[in-house]
Amino acid sequence: MRILIVEVNWLGDVLFSTPAIKALRRKFPDSFIACMVVPRVKEVLQGNPDINEIIINDEDGIHKGFSGKLNLAQELKARNFDLAVLFHRSFGRTVITWQAGIRRRLGYSTWKRRFLLTERLAMPAKDSLHRVDYYLNIVKPLGCDTQDRYYEFFTSGEDEAFIDNFLKEQGIVRGDFVVCLNPGGNWPPKRWPKENFARLADCLLGDYKFKVIFTGAKQDLGLISEIRSAMKFEPIVAAGKTTLRQAACLFKKSNLVISGDSGPLHIASGVGLDIIALFGPTSPRVTGPIGKGRIKIIQKETDCRLPCYDKDCRDNICMQKITVEDVLAEVEGFMHNKRQ
């Protein structure tokens, strides 16, 4: 059987979908499985042994507009897929699978696309499931075993060598306790205050004598610069210097990651690292990390209803309530697990 998975658009959600991909592979070990993704998240699936092909949906480039979508449908039609598994709820992408002549189309039924699906699932209530289970439920009717909920992120030897060289250049040696701090997030209310990151980093560097590395994307460099300007000690900055897969290798070679609810947090979880997750407006029940390392989630009680999706919130009390002392208390519990 030839299976097309129509993926979602966000790094964390694509990662959350990998247990469902693994379940499909285990159920259909001899099948050809392709994943259709937008360019910005393709790294999440590269190197995944359960996937035969990654198909790029360049919706802002060659597949933009009506003619671009028609061309994408023709590209898919030439591949002769038997089954489309739609993780994305998009009406437009469902139309593309129909235009591609894929006879079986499985996904959650929405009022716009229900007539295009040949196998329909009732849409779960909003935020009633962890996102991992949301995707596992889609493949369950195919007879897949959905017990394995761990998501994974894969890297290459080349990525490992890059990070080995980076750490060597930064003077990090075997036996150092390495902590990665990820201050960014895809919307501001999910971020811990920058002054807290500055004080935490100074404590880790000055009091604990740890190695501290700030991670993130190029767009996080401004935020990290502000944090560094408020610090007494000098951290290492890897933000903007690594790909996603290189960042995953950096996490693997570290002892601990401290981050808000973000893509890098889940990448760290996906490579089995110990993590301290700082949760504010989002709910661990819906987007909490699920990994093979030790996981500690810090979230404080507030009067707000969670999860909250007010991206323009100016109060941000849910994140402000988490103190540096709260985080340091959890760091103490991870100290004995040094990188070997």
C-alpha cells in the first residue's frame, strides 16, 4: 500500500504526530509512506526511519494559488497513492488529495470537508486530548496499535560532528554540566520574563559553575542580546548558528534543557533529554512534553482559564509567577545526572 500523510504546519505539532507515523509503519511494515509538509518543518521528519519520502508543499512558492495547488495534485496523482491520512484539517488540502485521485481519504470530519472524506472520524472537543493522542486517534481505525506515545527526533552523524566541534570551540569538555536555556517561543505570552532568564543564567554560571548555552533561532538573537546585557557572566550563544537537527544534537550532548512550551522544548524531549518545562498559558495536558528523559513541568495557579490563547495578553501573570528560585529548586534534582 502507498500511504500519503498530510502533515500539519507547526514544528511541535509535526513532532507530536510522529507516534502516529510510527504506528502506521508497524501496522503496514511493507508499505510506502510519504509525508507532505510545508518547507519550514521538513527538518522535523528528515532522517525518520518510518518515512520513505518527504514531499514539500511549497504553498508560498511553486504551489501557491489555484494553479500551484492543481500542479501539486498532479504531482501526487503521478505517485499513485492508495490512502491519504489527513493530520491537517484543511479543506484545501483535502481537495488536493481528492484531485490527486487518492481513493481512500481518512481524517477528522469538519462540516466543510466531510463529503470529501471516505473514512470520517468525529472531531474531538477542543483541547480534550493531548496532541499526540489527537493524531494517534486518526490512525486507530486502521488497526494501528496506539500505545506508544513517545515522539522522536532523529539526527545524523554529520550533525553530531558539527556539534562536537562547536562544543570543543566553546571550551566544553567531558564532565562539564551543560544547561541549555531556550528563552524564545512562537508567541510572547508563552515566554518566561527575560530578566528571569538573565538571573537564572548568572546563578547557573556563578554559583553552580555550569556551562550555559542559549539556544533558539535567528529571530531570538535580539531577545538573547537583551538577556545577556542584564547578566554579570558571559554565556555561550548557539542561537542562529544551528539547524534544527544540529540543535537536537546539542541537546543530546547536554545535561538539561530549560524552556517554555516551544518547538525546541519538544525537540529536547524527542531526543530523550532531561527537561524543565515552564508552562503558563498553555496546558501540559494538551501540549506537555512526552519523552524518555526526566521531565519536570512548572506551572503556577492563576485565576485564568487554561489553556489560554490570548496572544495579546499584557499581564502574563501565569509566567511571571514562576520564580528563579522555583527553577533552581528543580535544577538541584538534576545535578547528579552529569553528561558522560
